Amino acid sequence: EAGVVQSPRYKIIEKKQPVAFWCNPISGHNTLYWYRQNLGQGPELLIRYENEEAVDDSQLPKDRFSAERLKGVDSTLKIQPAELGDSAVYLCASSLDGGTRETQYFGPGTRLLVL
Amino acid sequence: AQKITQTQPGMFVQEKEAVTLDCTYDTSDPSYGLFWYKQPSSGEMIFLIYQGSYDQQNATEGRYSLNFQKARKSANLVISASQLGDSAMYFCAMREGPGGSYIPTFGRGTSLIVHP
């Protein structure tokens, strides 16, 4: 069974440029998560989807970040414009549903460097 | 307040020895799940073990076991017979129930180095 797929794996951009990350979850997983992981820290949730619906986006900086999950399958996270502080690893994860017992499975992440 | 606290920034263990990685959590929700993940230098988060708040027995998965002490709100990971490939970052995570909106939170992690 294929795992969570993310692309690109690495991205280097100049500040003020836009950037987009793509994620394809494990087949059949209804819940999809986007995390940001800064160096030396644990992942922080940006947004969580239950099917097509964003059910928690309180940590998403909405002035520059946007996300969508069309048709409840794959998802795109966008930053426009990027700032130096956005340099981090962006992780996508999925789970069968959003319950307390559900294990999240992570993709390899996208390492973003903003110059 | 931190919901997940991992007090050990780094740990060293000799190959074939056992090691315990500490994790304490903070929640008032009676329903929650606790998870441990391993993150090697490649960056991918790998699920290791799960413990539910209502589970009566401590979880075990191969060489991994979770020392769950509910009254102390601790969920320490025990790795037995350490291997060189166990060298990685280890993250403790919690998922609260309805009171916490099912939002998963992670600790800052512990770096484990296994030396020969």
C-alpha cells in the first residue's frame, strides 16, 4: 500500500515569492493534516481536513497561507508571499478519521528554504 | 502551558542496552490517545506505538513498550535491546477527545544516539 506522497521534497525560493506544496494521502483516509516543523521542534498543526471540510485551521496564518482539499483526496498548501520565517519542513499526514485512537501516517515532508 | 513535555533533549545509550524516553502530558479530557513517533535524519515521521487513556494494559510493539502511568500523566517510551538504527529523534504526541477538539499536539522531541 502506498504511503503519503508529498512534492516537492525540497524548495528554495526568495522572500516574497509564492510557493505551493502538494500532498496525496493514503487511499481511504478521510482526515488530512498539514504541519509545520521548525528546526529542533516538534510538528505544529496548521490545518486539519475531514474529507473536504477544514475543521481546524486556527494555527494557519491566513494572511499568507491557504489550503484546499478538493474532492476530499489530495491537498495543496500555498504560501503567498513567503517570508524568511517560513523556512521549515512542511509535513502532510493522513488518518482513517479524526478520532483519538487514529494513527497519523506522515509523508516525507517538504523542506522549504526562503532566502 | 505545554500539553506535551519531553524533558530530555538528548540521550545516549549503548547498543543492546535498554533506554527510557520520558514524556509527560497535560489534559483534563478523560478521553485521549498517546503516540510515539520516530524521526530519522531523513525526516519522515514513523509511528511506533499507541496508548489509549482507557486502555488497562501498557502497550507493546516488538522492542517498544509504553510505560503508562495515568495518575502521573506520564507515557514513557522504553526501547529494549537498542540498535544502531534506533538513532533518531523521538516525539511524544497526544490527541485529546472532544474537549480538545481532537487536535494532535507534539512534544519538542528527544534525540537518541545509540553507540556501539
